[in-house]
Amino acid sequence: MMCSLKQSQLFGCGSNGISHRRNPLVQFSASPSISMPKLPNFSVSSLSKPLHISSIHTLGSSEIQPKRKSLPPCNAYEADQSDVGGVVEKVEAARKAKIGFYFATWWFLNVIFNIYNKKVLNAFPFPWLTSTLSLAAGSLIMLISWATKVAEAPKTDLDFWKSLFPVALAHTIGHVAATVSMSKVAVSFTHIIKSGEPAFSVLVSRFILGETFPMPVYLSLIPIIGGCGLAALTELNFNMIGFMGAMISNLAFVFRNIFSKRGMKGKSVSGMNYYACLSLLSLLILTPFAIAVEGPQMWAVGWQNAITEIGPHFIWWVAAQSIFYHLYNQVSYMSLDEISPLTFSIGNTMKRISVIVSSIIIFRTPVQPVNALGAAIAVFGTFLYSQAKQ
């Protein structure tokens, strides 16, 4: 038996006739010769690709490759919307809990500060030094936090401090004026007058900045001004210095807010660090004025008298009022990062109510019914203002 190599012709249909392409094909011949089975006809396109034969037994079959097994059907299923909704609800609930914690902490710290601040001022009537110690305590806390990496230090430049200076100046004036007011009158009376801050905001914005407001905003000023006036006229321990201190504080804090909005555009500083920088700059501004107005000699005499009268507890009072002042302001600025200005304004109104009520209870401040009515009207007007402003 012998094997010979022959040329076979493969045929394809051309456009003008029959075209011939010669490809080598291995054939096996023997005596007697065995004729190979006929290959099926292929088109030109199929002949342009190489022919692969997996087995000699497939030559007689009309299919070169075995049939593919059918794949299982692929079905698409819609995501479970209940799982997504549950995650969203949990995130929103966590956010509300965080805001609620901020508000509760803010109000609690503010009440504690006002109580200890009034105790200190009753025994040590030096509001300029008391205000300086409050700013110094907050500045020291933040410097230690930055140095120990507990809090990330802000990235500031000269432009930042230039824009912060008018804010710090207004903050310093407002802080000292409020402390002077509380050294002369009851805490409740100071906060009743300070609830009239929206009226100053509207008047300054209207006549100095040229801004206009909707009619409901102007109408909300009527109960604010009327309530503050009624409370002032019926205050049993009225003092003009205390009254003017609260009014100056209102005006200063209005300008602080205006300067803050203008100067902080485009600045990326968190609320906590922003207030820390504000405290540092305010401390530098206030210290020389406090020394000039009161002086170390008066402080030394007053300190000795307070220690003799109160005892060592007086030192704790000073430390507490200084630390809690910084903490409540810091938490308020942190909450402002999480909530809208409207929510913050409502929270500030509720804060004043908590301070007024708690101070009346703790210090047993005598309040006439007409005086209480004036306070309620003023606070309610502040709430209406916060609603109409939006």
C-alpha cells in the first residue's frame, strides 16, 4: 500500500464563470484506491478562511463543527427598592440625630455659661477681664488641639486674616457689651433685649446696605420691638448701662454677620476652626483695651475680695464660664455647617427661651406678669421673623 499526494480542485462561484483555486489537500490512496467522500459546496467567503478538521470521521458529515449546547436563559431582576429605601432612611435618621445632639449640647452649654458668668460678675464686677478670659480659654484650647493633632489646623493666608479682622472687631464689641450688660442687670433681661437683634438686622440692611425685604418681615418687627419695650418698661431692676450694653451688643453682632458673609466667600475653613481663628484675633484686639479700661491693680483687689467672699469655688466659676463660653460658641458654629440658616435661627430663638427661663429659676429673678408677657411677645416676634425671612 502506498500513499500519493494529489492536487484537488475546489470550486467556487465567481461573477463571470467558474474560478479555480488550487489548494493542497492530503489524500490517502491505496490499491485498490479509495475515493474520498464528496465535500459540500462552500462559498467564496468561507474558503477565504482556513479549514480546520477536528476529525477524519467528520468528513462525511454535512456539519464541520458540532452543535453548540444551548445556554440557559438569562433573566434580569429589578433591584429591591426596599433595601435602598432602608439605607436612605437610616442615613437621614443619623443626620437628624446628629443635629438634635448639636442643638441639645448648644443649649445646655449656653445655659451653663450664662449661670457661671453671672455668678462671676456678681462677685467680681470686671466685665472687661471676664470677657478677655473667655476668649483666652478658647484660644488656648484650640492651640493645644492643633499642636496635639486632635484637630486639624486650618490653612490660612494673609487675605483670610484681613477679611476676618472686621468680623473679629465686631465680635469683640458685641461680646464685651453683652458681658457689661449682664454685670448690671439680670440675665433674663439681657437676653430679652438681645432677642431684638433681628430688628437691628433689618434696619441696618435696609438703610445702610439698601436691601429690601418682603412685607411679612417688616410686620414681624412689630412684636419684637413692642415686646422688648414692654419688658424694659416693666423691669424691676432696670439699669441704663445694662440696657445700652444689650442694645450695642445687638448692633455689633449684626455687623459681625454682615462682615462674615462678605469676607468668607470662597474660604474653605470649617465652622470649628473659623470660630477658633475668630477667638484668637478677638483676644489680640481686646487685651490692650481691657488693660486700659480696668487694669491689673483693680483686678488684683477685686480678685482678692472674691476669693475672701466666695472661697476657692470662685476659681472654678471663672474657669467654667471661660471654657463653656468657648464650647457653646464652637458647637453653634459646628451646627451651622450641618443645618440651614432658617433652622439655625429657630434654634437660636429656642436657646434664648431656655436661658431666660433657667436664669429666672436659678437666680430667683422677680418677674411681673406684664414683664413676662413682654418677653413672650418679643421671643414670638423673633420666631415670626425667622419664618418670614425665608
